[in-house]
Amino acid sequence: MKRRDFIKKNMLVAGGLMVAPSAPLLAKKSTSITILHTNDTHSQIDPFPTNHSKYPNRGGVAARYALIEKIRSEEENVLLLDAGDIFQGTPYFNVYKGVLEMKLMTKMKYDVATLGNHDFDIGLDGFKQAAQFAEFPFVSANYDFSETCLNGKIKRSVIIEKGSLKIGILGIGVELEGLVPASKFGDTKYLDPVESANSEALSLKKQGCDLIICLSHLGYSYETEKISDLKLAAQSEHIHLIIGGHTHTFLDEPTQVKNKKGEIVLVNQVGYAGINIGRIDFDIRERKLKCKDHIEVK
């Protein structure tokens, strides 16, 4: 499908590491899963122009869609995730107020996403209106929306079954105060990210999840004591993989961090604007997470 046709249609219809699995492993569980992920796509619907100084012809939703579909045709079980900041960055957002982004992500069959700070840019009501076109759940364990219009609309976590695998996915967001105007997030309460992540991961473990993933919009790391993905990983329990966003960090491969129990947690992030797709393969029989090279979208 040509890029313009792909966008037009959806407007009208509105890139081996050892881990310790959470659940007991049975010999018959030989199923593997391919995890594809993006972050900070920032309404970059079109590829960058040919004369772009850093990323000529890179990215674009149509190219991403084609690449994802190719991988799905090659692998039995594929999970597609996003770590937030779907909105803001091009005129598409200004004109369509997030609806186009949600429709296109639905077309690409995203499984789960979390919220980034820019996903509040049209306020809670605006996000709610756009999210009605998303046929996939949003997760956040440390944003309490109970006294807002998003009450019941955002899950703390979800469990997805792929083949014989049970994958738990939770979300963690950056502190909004001082980053987002108070009028945009209203009565949203910000909860401690480490406590929230560990509590939700434990719940997912008790529900028999083989793999627990945290979609984080905290940011990869900071020179200050501010909480980040690396700090969260070091203080975590039961989380195997943190897929991050917010800092637009380009990693050549996932960072390995030892958690509170001395077990390895992988932390990954693939830049911004959808110019890369992250790919991580999980083999439950070998008890391995393996990151392939990040895939360039072009």
C-alpha cells in the first residue's frame, strides 16, 4: 500500500542474555516470542524528507507498517508495544488531535502502549476523545486517574497470551508536575514509580506470567537523582524487560542491570520519531532474551 493511500484510508476511517523467568517452566513450553517496540514517535506520520540533515527518508508509518507485517509473516508470535509520547511534533497532531495516530496504531495492530507526558498535551478530555479510536489498551500503574474522566479507561497492567506464553505488561510514567501544565492532567495523582512497578509486577507474577515487561516513560538515565529506567531496574523485582522512552535515547543494544535480587533486567530504548523499531526475542525454553540489531525504518 502506498504511503499516501495508507494514511488517507485511516484518516477516513477516522529496530542472548540470560534472565530468570517468573513462572515455573515446563519442558513442553518451547514457544518463543518476538517483541517489537517503539517510543516517542511524536506524530511522525511521514518519513523525514530527503534533505533531512540526519535521517533522510527514515521513518514513516507506512514503512513501519510494512516492516512489522514482514516480521509477523516470519515469526509465529509477535508483540508490538509503545512506550509513550505518541502525540506532538508535526502538524498532523495539531490538525487531527491525536485521532490519526490512534487509528494508524490500531491499523498496525499495536498490542499495548503507555502514556508519555506529551500525550497529555490536549488534556485528559482530548486524550479520551482520541483514545476511543485505539483498539488496544493503555497501561499505567503509577498514574491514578480515579478522580478524572479517564477513570476506568487506563489499566494498571494487562496480560497477553501468545502461544503457550503468558506475558504481563505494566506501565510507568514520568512525574507530570513541572513538566506538564496542571490544567492538562487535572486531578491525576502521581504515585511512586518504584513501589507501583514492583507491586504490579508481583501481582503479574502471582498470576503466572512467564515474562513481565514494563513500558516506561521515565527516561533512560540522568545526572541527578531523578528516577530513571536504570534506577528503576536496579530497584525492581520480577521485571525482566524495561522498554523506555522520554529521553530519546539511541541504544545499540539493551543495557543489563542487576535488580534487587541480583537478576538481570534489560533496559532498551530506540530513539524517537519511529526511525527505528526495537526487536527482542524471548525463548522460554532456553530462558533467554536476545536483542537483535535495531531495525531501521526506511
